[in-house]
Amino acid sequence: MTWRTFIPALLFAVVASGAQAHDYKVGPIAIDHPWTRATPKNAPVAGGYLKITNTGTTPDRLTGGSTEVAKRFEVHEMSMEGGVMKMRELRDGLTIAPGATVELKPGSYHIMMMNLSRPLAKGENVKGTLTFEKAGKVDIEFAVEAIGGSPAGMKTKEHGH
Ligand SMILES: [Cu+2]
């Protein structure tokens, strides 16, 4: 690689990594890398994943939000019950203790975008908001990653509601 090609390659790498890691702040709440997965045609739901850190001194709660692609937005918990993976909506929201980081990820806590109005395509960004009980509302964007393996199929099946 000559210097003529090296410089553009370096710039591209910086831009690419900038797009990968995106974060947001609202009050003492820090949000890291919201992402979701591309969905097959006519998929009714998509999961939303991100890391939330509470840098404050009092607990806060993720109580809801919205996205531009779904009518409903729910905060879900996934857990093993008697050897079966179950999901349920956290109607009181997800508590983030002071100093704690909670990761919403496949197989664990997640955001459920329900009644999708269109399929999600890899590489696009989906605009949304998150609402915290104390810190308030924050605009975010979910980066759409490739269609996953089993979790995507599993979600479709388990979210027949
Ligand atoms: Cu769910």
C-alpha cells in the first residue's frame, strides 16, 4: 500500500468505526450503540438492543419509547422458566441502579418493536426515542445489523401477540 492509498483507507476506517459505535446521553443516563436486526419480509416484530449506564446517584427506569417503524414499543425481559425461554413485558419499566450498566441484548432484556410497518434493511438507521422516568426523553438511532440466526426466528414465533 502506497501513501496515496493508505490515507483514504485510514479515513474510511475512522468513518466506518464512527458509524459502528454511536452513543447518546440524557441527564446522567448514557446509552451505547443501539442496534437491531434486519427483518424478513412481513416479519411482525424486531428486537432493539443497547447498553444503558446510569452515572447518577439515584435509580432511573426505562419506561418506554417509540420508533419510526413500529406502532408499539415495549420493554421485554427474557428468562428461563422450567427449561423454556419466556418473554414478558416489563410494564413498570427496566430499572437502572445508580452506577449500573444494563445491557439489552438477544436472550435477555430487549426492546420489542411490534407491528412493524416495513422490513428493516441491513445498514440503515432506524430513528427512535427512549423515555426514562427521571432523565426524560432522548432521540436515538438503531443501527440495523444483518439478520441473525436463531434469535430472530425465535422472536417471531414467541411474539404472536
Ligand atoms: Cu420480546
